[in-house]
Amino acid sequence: MHCPDEQRLIAAIRSDKLTDEMRNHLKNCEYCREVGEITGQLQTVASSLPAPHVAPAPVMYRLAKQADPDIFDRVLFPIRIVQLFFVIVAVAAAVAVLFAGTRFLFQAVRWFDSLPCFANLTGTAAFAVRIGAFGGLVIAVFLLITAFFMWLSDVFREWRPVRLT
């Protein structure tokens, strides 16, 4: 048997906000009274337990690496293969962009001109939009390159040949 007020009652008990209406309902509904007692007991037990403490990810990473470096390396081997693949793809993409030259950036800035909200701009407004678009693209590319090299330094710092024996 279920009562339609069960979830509302549980939420009220957990938040410690029982109204007079809910107290009257508890007196009349045997099912809710039992659910209320169990919920109250669980709240008491939960409040007596210490708060869980999980170490930060870098600490757990170092502890796992120190526990058994060989198993740690075998577990990370597939991840390192994928990282190496992404490094190769990223380097190939960077070379392709270098060969495309500044033409790529100027085409990207011209794309802003094709947007309906910027199509009718002329004079100083158009110049400001082009400079802003070009500057934004340069900053975005710079941030992506910085993030890529930070990631790449982490990959190579952690890379160690793995013995699969």
C-alpha cells in the first residue's frame, strides 16, 4: 500500500519542516507513520556518521602510482596510446593550419561579415567588428595552443615505456 503524500512527507522529515497538516496525516495514516519513523531513524544514523573524505585526484593518482607502478602503467597503456594518437593528429592539424597561413584567419573573419547582424555594417563599425573578430580568433587560437602544450607536457612528463611482460 502506498500513500500519495509519502514523498512529500519524507522530504519534510528530511528538511525538518513538518507542518501541522502532515502531523495530523501521520496520526491517521499507518503507512506514512511507519515511513516517517524509518526516515527519522535513518536521518539520526546519517547525522551521526562522519562526513566522507575523499582525497583530491592528484593525491589518489600519486598513491596509485606508488602502490604498484607496473600495474599502474599497464592500466594506463591504452589511455597513453589514445593520447599519442591525439598528439599526432594535433601536430598534423597544426602543420596544416601553418600551410594554410593567414588566409585561414582572414576567411574566418570574413565569415562574420556574412552573418545577418553584421552584414549591413560599414565604416568604423565594420572595422571594429573585423578587428574584434580577428582579435578574438587570435586569442582563441592562442588559448587552444597554450592548453594543447600544457596537456602535451603532462603527457610527456608521465610517459614511460611500459613492459607488457
